[in-house]
Amino acid sequence: MRYIEPHAHMVSRTTDDYLAMVTAGCKAVCEPAFWAGFDRSSAHGFYDYFCQLTDYEPKRAAKFGLPHFSWLCINPKEAEDLKLADEVIALIPEFLGRDNVLGIGEIGLNKNSRNEMTVLEKHVNLAAENDQLILVHTPHLEDKFKGTKLIVDMIKSDSRIDPGKVLIDHVEEHTAKYVMDAGFWGGLTLYPESKCTSARAIDILESCEAERLWMNSACDWGVSVPLAVPYAAQEMRRRGYDDETIDKVFFKNPVKFLSQCANFTVRG
């Protein structure tokens, strides 16, 4: 099979993971800016991180024949410090012209705080001013629906933003339809211990509008599986789905969304 890995934090992964993904049929990997596992102390750390995402990591992936794309932001986990957030957001325009950048992400909410909302609004404004795609992180567990509603309402209130150019990630059973009904794309994240198992993800896919859903591993330094996307494809195959349907979900859907950015190109 062929597939896109639309959300993976490859700076935390080994070269063995790149090789395994390519061997499994991965045609492109997309890496959103994220928390480093600790709070960075200054904007200088983010500058180096953005260089890593737009220069070093694409070269590392290219050694395995895998196109690498990135998203840029300050993640909501570090958004409580408004001064730091402003300094980091001010760095981003310098990087938007780099040829592997897809847009602004993964922005969103972590604890649904006032400061996180302020930083989210600033990111959305940056995306609107520069006509960028947006990738949104939704909070976990009991705060997910509340946070998802806050995000949807905030982005919908900005008339400059086309919902079709926004993907709201980590949707689950109680948020997927809400996101779809608002006109956004949704991401199903496949984790072994939280978010969605393959079986749950396919159940959600069967109950929602599959035209605007993708699946991703969001693999990072924690408990996660870089091959979660092809594993989910095997679950679809086990349920009797044909190759054409599987190809649509795991390759054509993400390509359709990502191709709204001129930087995104992929060979089937």
C-alpha cells in the first residue's frame, strides 16, 4: 500500500523508523512543531528548532527517499508565557518561505486557558495574513470537547479563514462529527495507550464523513508507533474494505488537504 504520514515528530525518532516507514509504503511525512519534552527558556531555542524542522530533518529523511514537510508554531504546552509566545511567533514569517513548510501548526489548546486562547488567536491571525494552512491540536481526555468547541468557535469567528484549509487533529468519538459539521477536516491519531486504537479509528471513520478525515501516528518520544497508520490500514482490510477505499483514506485524503499548499508535492 501507499500512505502519507501527516503528523509525526521525527526529530524524536531514529533512522530505523524512517527506513521502516518507507518500507511500509510511506510517500511523505509531515512534522508539526511541538513541545520538546521540556519548556524552552527563550526564543533562541525555537529558532534553532525551526531550522531543524526546515533544514536538517528534511535532509535526514531524504537519505531514505522520503519527502519531509513541516509546520511551524509555538505549541500550546508552552503558550502560558505570552512574552515568549510573541517572540516565537515573530520568528515564524522568516521561515514561511522555505520550500518544505506547509503552514501554521500544531497550534491549539492544552488546558483551555485564557493565555492559550490568546496565543491561538495570534497564530490564526498569522495564518490568515499569510494565507497558510492550519493544523490544530485539541486537548486530551475530559477537556477535549470543551477545548474543541472553543477552537471551532474561535476559528469560525474569523471570516478570513476557510474551514476547508484547517485540520483539527486528535478528534475522537465525541468530537469528530462536531468538527466535520463545522466544515473542518479532522485527524484521527493512533496511539497504543491513549487517543485512538486502530479499531476505534475505523469505527469513527464509519460513522462520520470520511471525505475529510485522515489518520496519523503523531509518533514522538513517548509511547507511540511510527507504523500506526499502515497498521490501521490492515484493520480496514480485515473488515473487508477494498484497496481503492483504503488508498483514499490513507493516501488521497491527506494529499487532497495538503495539496492546498503549493509546497506539497508527492509521487504516487
